[in-house]
Amino acid sequence: MGETRVDRSTTLQPTIERLIDELVPLVTLDDVIERSSAVLAAIPGVEAVSMSVRDGDHFSTYRMSPTDGPVRVLFGSSGDPIVHRILNYDAHTIDVDNPEPSPPGFVESDWLSPYADSARRGVREVRFTPMTSAGEKLGGLWFNSLSHGVFDDPDVQAQIDVVAAIVSMALTKVKTIHRLDHQLEDIATTRLELESSNRQLQEFAQMASSGLSEPLRKIVTFGHRLETSAFDDLTERELDYLARIGSASARMQRLIDDLLTFSSVHTPDASMTTVDLDVVLDGVLADLEVAIAESGAVIEREPLPSVFGVETQLRQLLQNLIGNAIKFRAADASPHISIAALAGDPVRLQVKDDGIGFDPRFLDRIFKPFQRLHAKTDFEGSGIGLSVCRRIVERHGGELTASSCPGEGALFEATLVAGEPT
């Protein structure tokens, strides 16, 4: 019985055009497999087409049927002959009557089994073409022919490669959509967890502020009463003890207040508006008027743009940055501070000083709550100011960075959304 001859002039161009029309709109893997089956099963001159698609560490192989749609005939891992070929072979034609011997690690009968099944259906050749994307093996296409020589034509090979590329792009698209969906779910979950964490932090801070402030006030009150009522009877050492109690209590109250300030920085979208930074800076400099006068600080300012944010928090940001620039200076020096902004979106708000600076090795540390680079006797404060600044900027969708060297001042830069977003 002679071989069934196929008109080799048959072109795959209609198949290619139909695949493009059918697969471009699809967004699920099942739809891609289903529509590919309808198109590939109708190719003239081809006995059957199968598609192997990666499914995690395994590959599912579907026989494309014009009547039944895709029928999964295999679900295999790297130890399966079909999967081994997908992972390790380039496009090639397999002579079913004389297939290549099994590679190392495979039993000959297992390796040849798929071709024996094809031969029983009268298949003479199988053209395998891998489907890849960015170096990743997505699967492969298997074209069966009832005669020899069909796949010798370079034009046929090229068109099969185009078919594989189209299906690969469709698979890549749906896999990307699937991955992005998972990422969006993860982001939504993370956001809910962060919101819950922020609420818990605020509740804890408020509870701590309320619960600790009251006994702290009693300590201070009774300390003052004791000092007043028994002043003449107390020794110098006992008076020193009372002074230390008062000083420690004041520091504790500042820590409680700073913790409450840090935990309360949140930015609900409804409270964000267009904020004129020049107006905000006017208010900040007015608040710092005494500190500026006492330190002899020289303030240079350039016109600042409007940004999108919460005015009270942006005011806190500028006040903390400028306040630090005034505070962290040599004892006998008058600070020189410049405030400017680089236009664009985002706006890059900059506060620069010529103070004592800091070692770049401690850059991350200066933004952590209650971390200090200096003894509390050198500079007052709890070490929360820059943490609040970073939290404010991040709540506004920006980033706060700094650069410095010891004795050479510091530059702090905050990125903020320009104006009112469209």
C-alpha cells in the first residue's frame, strides 16, 4: 500500500493569519489551547497536531482535534521522553520508521513508544518545533504527516516556526497576565496587612501615650512636691537625685510624644491636595524664628513649586529638616542653610546645610526610630525626627535620601509628586 501523498505547495499562511486573529484577544491559558486546537487541527495535509504546554515543572500534551477540541494525552515531567525532547532539542523532523536511538538514561522501548503509536496510525514523519520566550521553554508543537518529505521544504519549516512563535507569544501574554494578577493580589494583601499594622501601631501608641503619660505626670508632680516641701531638709545628693528624676521623666515624655507623632503619620487619599511649598516654608520659618535668631542661622531660599500632598505633614517635613540643620552644627558656628527644589515630576525638594555632617556608613541608621549618632548630652532630641520625615515622604509616594561627610554638612532630598495629578 503506497504512501498518501500531500500537495507540498499547501501553504500555512491562512493558518498563520487565522491564529493571529484568534489568539491576540485571548487572556487565559485554556482559551489559547482551545482556539489553537480549532485552528491547528484544520491544517490541510497534516494528519494531526499536538501541543505541549508547560504546567509548573510538568508539561501537558494535547492532541488537537477538529471535533473534540484539545484532548490531553500526556502529563509528564523531565523523565518523560516527550518532555526530554522539549527541554533539550531544537526544531527537527523525526522519521517515525527510523527514529534516532534513545539518549543516555532512557530505556529504548520507552523512548520509541510514542513513535510506535504514531506509526500505527500511519504517520511517517513528525515535525517538532519548540515554543520559547526569553530563553524559557514554554512547550512545543508536533506536526504529524502521513508521508515522507513534507517537512523537507524550507518554506514549510519556516511557516511552522512562525506558527510556533505566534502560539508562544499568546502563551507568554496569558502567563504574564496570570503573573500580574497574582502580583496584584499579593500587593492588595500586603496593603491590607500594612493598613492593619498601621492601625495597630496607632492604637498601641495612643494606648502607650495615655497609659504611660499619667503615671509619668504623677512621678513629676510628686517629685516637685517633695523638692518644694522638703528642700531645706534634703542633702545635695538627694536634690541631685530629684533633678535626675525630673530630667529622665522629661525625656520619657518626649519619647512618648515622638512615638505618637511617628505612629500617627498616615496619608488618606482624601486629605491630599495641591500644596504651595512656598507658603508652607513661610510658616515653618516663622515657627523657627527664635531658633534661627539664637543660632545666627543664615537661610537662603529659592522659589518652591506646588506639590500634591497633606499640608500639615509637609510642614512637619520641612520643620524637621530645617530644625536638624540648625541643631547639628559646631558649637561656635552659625549655620548656613539653603532650601531649593528641582522642577519636574517628581519634584526634588532639597535642604542643604554646612553643619557637622555624618559618616555615610550610618546613612540607614539615621532614618531609624530612636537611633542617634551622638550622645544625648551633645544634642537634644530622641532620634525620631528623620524617621518621621522618611515616613511622611514615603506616605506621599516618594523617597527621602541624604548625602554627607563628617564636617562637610549634609544634603537631604525628598521626591514629591508635582502639583495636582491628572
